[in-house]
Amino acid sequence: MRDRSFIVAGLVLFLGLVTFPVWYNVAARTDPGAPALARPSAAGVRLLRRGESARLLASEPSCVAPREYMRASHMRLLTEWREDVVRRANRSYVAYDGHRYEKSFTGTCLTCHGDKAQFCDRCHTYAGVSPTCMDCHVTAVVTP
Amino acid sequence: MSIDRRHFLGLAGLSALAFAARPSLDGLEGPASDERAPAGTRWAMIVDPKKCLALDGCTRCIAACHTAHNVPLIGERRHEVKWIWKERFERAFPSDENAYTEEALKGKLLPVLCNHCENPPCVRVCPAKATWKREDGIVMTDWHRCIGCRYCMGACPYGSRSFNWDDPRGHMGATPASDYPTRTKGVVEKCTFCEERLAKRQRPLCVEACPEAALVFGDLNDPKSQVRDLLRTRHSIRRRPELGTQPAVYYVI
């Protein structure tokens, strides 16, 4: 047991190095908070109901699902929409609040969330995911 | 009440026999009715070559389709992508079924596109179920699911399917049409009869773009439709009828 001091010192050094990112972030006071996302620009995509005026629609911001659900599960919703539109030719979505929307990424989602760099990309980069949606679906110009 | 061994074994044997014989009784009720009545719509297109040839060198149907659907323009013929294009009559109709009736069309360029067959060979061979026939007859492709094996291209006798050998985004204008997706490298694509427009009760783009109204689109299941009227009154031919694919694109001559 003559090497005890070397072993203990080595272990301490190893633990220190492994946990370095934690120490560093504590010391540098890095903010691990969620990225700031661009606010949706407009609300006017949902289909008008009978007797509704377009003005009422524009003044009332709403999404296809509650914010918490969209934050956590928007990809699931988009996949469902994709399957419905492509494989079942079903394009109409009734939201949780009874409003009707067209199941369309470019036609519905991007009408409000048009700023890909400030909205989609910020969170995707933060979460370290790279969805392939925009490889095909055009986000550059949005015609409502 | 008690039951002895002999009786029990007999009952068990009878039960097993009855259980095994059950499936054979299903056949007695008559064949399962798979064939549904032709309900709903069955989309079809009629090409009138005489009207099409009236405007020499017109390619407006192709331009309208390819621009709106973000079809890449690739110079190299081996890699080109096409949804609707012009083919010489002899190449489009190689079987030469009615040699003298079709004499006037020899050497002429006719518009060809996916035939949206009643028996689509492409659908039979797709291992990913990425292409299938909808109830309204449209042969659809799910580009999300396509694995790019190109079996469908080998199966299609009309060459209606194109493979993206390269990223198509590099072969179109700087800003692709925003309301239709592009495709990616490694995906097979073809005409969809403008199903995204049909959903909005609009006619396919090529039909709307034709200045001579040489393309007619409609429902084959509706006896009063224009397509049925044309098929009733004019002689029509289809591409490669001997293959039994039953194309939904007719050429009236």
C-alpha cells in the first residue's frame, strides 16, 4: 500500500476533470435557461366560422393546441398531420378550442411562426436536434 | 354428477375436432365480398392530341406543373425529373394497335404523364408502402416514406417516375414555390393529378394551363361527366393496353 497517496491523488484529479463542466458553469454563472423565441407574428390562419368577422379573428391570438402541449409535442402533432394529409387525404383539423385549421405546416404553422431562424432553429439548436422537415418544406417565403 | 375418464376423453376429442373444423365452415357462407361497388370518384384525364397539336411547340402545361410543384430543371437527361412531358407518338404508344387509325399522329409530340393506373405495377413492387392507390384512383407517393430503391421506376412501363439523383434545391430558382414542398435527394417523384388542388375543388394545373383545352379532367364514375361524354362519343386509346394496367389517361383520336 505504498502507492496509496498516488492513487488517491489520481482519483481526485480524475473526478475533478470529469466534473469540470459543472464547476465551470457554476463559476462562470452560465444561464442554462431556455432560449428566447420569437413571438408569433399574426393570428389569422384558422378558418372563419359562419358569422365571424376577419377582424375578430386577427385580434385573437390562438394556436392549434395549448402552449405547453406544443412546446413538448409539436413534432407528434406534425407527424399526425403529415400522415392524415398524405395518406388519408384528411386536411381539416379541429383544435382543442373548437377552431378549425388546415393541416398544413407551411400554410398554417408558418403563417404565425414565420421566422424560422428566431423560432424553430433557436430551440432546435438548444435541444441539439436537427429535424429534416425543412429540407423539403419551403420556409423562405410564406404566402397565406 | 360424476364423469368417468372414458367419457371425459371422448368429450375432449370431440371438442378438439369441432374447434379444428370451424375454419372450414367459413367457406360455406360464400366468398368474402371484396369487390366494393364503384362509389365516390375515379379521377381520369382525357388528352385530345388534335387540339394539343394545334399550338406548335406549346409547353404551357409542363411549365405550369413544374413551376408550381418545384420540379427541378436538370439538363442532363439521365438525371432529369419530369411529371408531365412530351413524347413522340411511337414511343408513347409502341404497341401500334391501330396502325391506320393513328396514322395522323405518327411522329407527333404528345403530352404524357403518370397514368394513375387501375392496376398500378409501381404500387405492387414498393417495399416501403410509400406508393399506393387512393380510393379515388390517384396513385400517390409518400415522399416521407420513400427509401429510394427505384423498384417502382423499374415496374412502371411508362417511365412516369423520376429519381432525384441530386439535391433538387440546387436545380430550381432561388425561391421555390412556397406552398408546395420540394423533394430531397434519393426520393422518387411523379405526377399526383394535383391532389392538393383537387382537395380544394380545383382542376389540375396542366388542365387549367392548356390554352386549347386539350386536356379534360373529370370523374369516370359520374356518367354525366365530360370525360365520360368524350369516351362515349370519341374513339380513345390508352398507352400499352396489352399490359393490363388500365390507365386513367385516355387519348381521343
